[in-house]
Amino acid sequence: MTTPESATRQTVQAYHQARFRGDIATAAQQLADRFAFRSPFIESDSPTGHLAGIEQLVQIIDRIEMISDLYSGTDAVLIYNLHTSTPVGVQRTAEHFRLHEGRITTINLIFDASPWQTIMAGAGLQTL
């Protein structure tokens, strides 16, 4: 029997793993047509808009260290350390997911953006 928590876990983990291996198509398949993404750098209401720069992100990731993943009904929270090859080093990150009918409708990505400001400015990229 599939519970809401197990279905949520399956969808969120499929998205998380696909995104960090650069598989945009599989990550996007987990997202609802009506979707919103919020982070310190990106706000997008497009199911694929927030994935546009994922190839560049994947190139600087050394590994993901999962600290905790929590599931309750159609909500999920992932807390992990993002080990990068940048001067930032390790970035502690939290993500909150909300699902509807088995697909992700919202993601709120939370992390301290201040170490990234210099890197983003040096690359000529704007932040929110």
C-alpha cells in the first residue's frame, strides 16, 4: 500500500537525485504544471525555469551530504550539506517541498546566500 508519505518521498527523492546529476528532464517530470520556486537567488513560476542553470551548479558540486529528510503527508523537508569546489566550500541547505496529486507544486530553497555574493558578482550574474 502506498501512503501519502511514501509517494511524497518517492517524488521528492526522484527530483533531488535527478537535479543533482544534471538530469533536467527527469527532475522536471516531478513538477506540477502550476509550480513556484523561491530561493535567495531565483524566483520562478515555471516548472523548468529554476532548472535553467543546473548544469553549471552540478559542475561545482563535489558531493551532497544528506543530514535529514522529513516527510509528512504531501510536505517534505530536506536538509543537506552541499560540498562545492568553490571558495564557499560547504553550503548548509534546507528545502521545503509541497506536493499535489503526486507532483511538486512548490519548492522553497533556504541557505545563507552571503558567501555566494562575491562569486555571483565576479561572474557578472545578478541576484535578487
